Amino acid sequence: MRAAEAREPERHRILYDRYAQLFLRPLSRASLATWRIAGSVNRWAGDLSPGMAAFVLARHRFIDEAMIEAVGRGSIRQVVLLGAGYDTRAYRFAGQLRDTRIFEVDHPATGGRKRTVTAANTELLVDPGNLSYVEIDFRVDSLSEKLRAAGFDPAVPAFFVWEGVSMYLTREQVKNTLQTLHALGASGSELALDFWFLMDGSNLYSTVHRTAAQMLSFLSEPITFTLHPEDAPSMLERLGWRAEDVATASELERRFVTDERKVSPANYVLTATRI
Ligand SMILES: C[S@@+](CC[C@H](N)C(=O)[O-])C[C@H]1O[C@@H](n2cnc3c(N)ncnc32)[C@H](O)[C@@H]1O
């Protein structure tokens, strides 16, 4: 979705990630070869789950801006990308993050492929010199131990990004992770994350969105954790985090969408500060 968006006209782009296409496999890259097909990819994704492509792009843009603003305030000197995937923030924001350590935490399979792609594209993906890969299997490894072993300093405030992960976990795993981040992060640490929720209402619109969440089971990515935006601040507070900027679909559209696209109303993104 990020690679396809990079081919949209600049005036309509929700997000610009010039490096995203480097991580595509050959077939996807070939299908993005023309601008027309690139635009269609995001529309197909939109048909499967209405507004999902626009949400994925707006979520990334929201977190980009939250992270840069937080680091710019001065005390945060560590960024931790949990389940980093093909996140290219270390490269896109190399200038703004030059005095910040960056930890990309992911499964060895994803992290390994990412290293292969970056090693093959060093002219474009210039080593920022402050980036550490942390290999982990969240199901069995201790995040705290892995991060400390990689050089994470619990005395220095951090910005944690937990993007596109919570919906695939159990409630216990979500709670444990938030508690772990609270324990790991020094005072002044911040967090950006997103949640999925099941829309109530018996009308067709809500039913389509509830069905879209179930459809992901057929792509082997079942949605297992949902949290209504009204309930997020109280749950976060019990786990040591104060919700700050909660951006639901209409707010993401207002901030970032300049064409006719709609953001999925069943997803939202937020920032929180450590209590
Ligand atoms: C939906 S992707 C989100 C990627 C990235 N944050 C983004 O928004 O583009 C979920 C990420 O979680 C990672 N992941 C899934 N299961 C994992 C596990 N058991 N241990 C470590 N990482 C895992 C995947 O490798 C993938 O990079």
C-alpha cells in the first residue's frame, strides 16, 4: 500500500515513502510498474476492507508526525519500532533522528529479509549508523531482555511505535506488552499505536465493517483483539499510559486526506505518554 501510494500524484498523497517499493517481491513490483495499476492496488485493498488502505497510510503518516514532534521536543533519544516490518523511518528521517538510537524489533524471518534488501540497496538505503535490529519471537522471548541486550537504555526516554500489531494478539498479550513498555520506558517516554474495533449497529455499513474484520481470517491474519476508542484511555491508564491524541477515521481524513478517499471507520491510531 505504501509503495502504491508513492506513485500517486503528490497533491493527493496521504504518505510518501520513496523506499517502500524496494521491499516488494518481483511479482508485486511488476504489478506496480504502471501508475494505473499502482492506484488500483489500493482500491482493491479498499474493496476487501473498505477504507483500509487509506487507514494504513494515514496511520503511518500520523505516527511519522507524532514521532518527529516528540523527538524534536528534545528529551527522547531512543525510538523502538515493535514489529517494525518494512518501516523505513530510520532512513526517511535520518536527519531528524541522527542523535536518536533506533531499535527495529521483529521476527528473524522479517528482519532477515529486510537486512537482505537493505544490503542490496545501500546507495538508496544509506546506513544511518544509529540503527539496531533486534530479533525476537514475541510468543516466546522477553522483549525487555532482548532490548536491553541490544543496548536499549531504560534511563533514557523512548518513543515506542506499536503499529499494526495489537489486533493480532490476545488481550493478555496486549496488556503484558503495554506493561512491559511502561516498565522499560523512563519517565517522559511516549507511545504510538493503533487499534481495531467492532462497530456496533445493525445497519449494512456496520455489518460490512464487522465482516471485513472476520474476512482477514481467510488470509491467515485473524483479528483477535479489538478495543473501542471510548475504552482505550481507561485501559491504557490502568497499564501506565495516558492517552493523548486519539485520531479516529474522521480526524485522520481531516488531517491527511485531500481526495475522495474514506478512512476505515473501524480503526484508529493514538499517542500516549508514560504516567
Ligand atoms: C502487520 S505487520 C506491521 C509492520 C509495520 N509495523 C508496519 O506498520 O508496516 C506485523 C509485524 O509483526 C511481526 N511479527 C508477527 N509475529 C511476530 C512474532 N511472533 N514475533 C516477532 N514479530 C512478529 C511481523 O514480522 C511484521 O513485521
